[in-house]
Amino acid sequence: MATTAAVYESNPIPSTASRERDTPRIRLLALRAHRSPAGLCRAEVELERLDGTPVVGSRDGRAIAIGDLRIVAEATIDAIHRATTTDHRFELLGVKTVRAFDENVVLVQLSLVRGAGPARLVGAALGVPDCTRAAVLAVLNATNRVLAVPPA
């Protein structure tokens, strides 16, 4: 008996020449979130490291109200920790959806546990078409400001 009631997978982001001119940053490659009929959620987030190597982070938990977004955000933080060699360590303080300008917006607040930089970070992303993908992007929005290496 299959336990997956819903599966969301983002489309891989195509490589373009314009990305090479951008400031190096960790990028989203794929998001897989599975929810069982029993209310358990598993999220796997595949990110691209600064050197182009893919890395996967995952998290399991009970899907309640906004629980799916929290699990996805924590999987993203797990992937970021696997993708970096710095001493930066992040902790998710909260994730929330708000309605602004007739759109859903996902907000995350992170704490920088170790490493140089601000103690609290905030990230945001539009929840169109998928709030779970927006949770990943909001975490990346917050952390890439600290992790990004300026171009040479």
C-alpha cells in the first residue's frame, strides 16, 4: 500500500549564460515533498553548491497546518549545511505565510548560530504557484546574503 498522497516536485532550473555573471550563490535544483495519508511529511531539497555540485538535504515530520512549510525550510537548511564548508550554522526560528498585495508571501526567520554576520536573518518569496517552493527560496534568500562570495 502506497503511503504517498501528494508529491510536489519543482522543475529543474535551466542553466543559462546570465547565471555565470551573477554573484555566486547556492541555488535550488529540485524540491520533493511527500505527504502520507497519516499526515507524515518528508521533504528533500536538492541544491547546487557554489562550485556547481548538487547536494541533497532532507527532513521528516508531522504535517500540521503550516508544518509542511517548516519541514521544507528545515530540509533546505540541512542541504545548506551540507553544501557549505564555512562555519555558518543556521536555525529556523519561524516560517509564515502572509497575504500582501493580493499574493501569498512566505516569510522565514533564521538565527545565525555560528559564523560572522547578523544574528537574525529574514527571507521572503512569493508563494506563486507553490508555497512549499517559496519556503525554500525564502531560506535561500536569507542565507545567500551571508554565504555568497563576491565575484573576483
